Amino acid sequence: MQKCGWIYLFLVAGIIFGNGCKPKPFIVVGNYTRQTQTLREALSLRPDNTYEHEITYTNGSSFARTNVWTVSGGVISLRDFYDTFDDISGKDVFPPVIYTSIDFEPQNGMLVRDFDRGHYFQMATNK
């Protein structure tokens, strides 16, 4: 094989295999919602690593919180976050509980804590 052929072969192999080794970026900045029979939550993750979280219960009560979020190892951590979900019972709680930090995993346009029990935020669609 000629010298140019080998160079071309290595260049193509590098492009194919090199791209497979890079982690795929995920975009988490945006607006998310979670709605159940007892509440509606709106979560906005801003580019400056702050978040705004609003909760409205069907009984008319509402709660709001703003703080910071970070990403580490593919996990989104929200500091001083209102949690409306009881991990043991799998049900919504009233009033919400403030946790020092709560983690979500980004998956297919969602921020997931416990998908099977319905504890996840869905990325809001802009219409």
C-alpha cells in the first residue's frame, strides 16, 4: 500500500474510533415539570448554575426556592432542594421537605430520581 493509503486508513480509523471514546454531552439547562394528582412542580436550571423550583399543590398551597446546581459524574445535584416525594412510600408529601442536596440523573430529556415510582421531571416543551 502506498504511503498516502496508509495515512488515509489511519485518519479514517482515528475518526471512527476516536469519536466512540468521547463521552456524549448532555444538555441539562432548561425548564422541567412534574405533575401528579396532588401537585405541579416547575424546575428551571439556568446556565449560571442556579435553579428556580416552584411547587403548587391542588389545595392551593405553593412553595418556591432558588439555589445552585452542579454536575459531577453525570449526576445533577441541587442544593437545598424542596423534595415532594417520599422514597419509602412512593407518594407525594405535604409540605415538601428541604434536603441539603438531592441528586437527579439526566435521561432522555428527563431528570430522574426514581422513574418506576414517577419521581422525575420531564423537560418542558415550548409551544
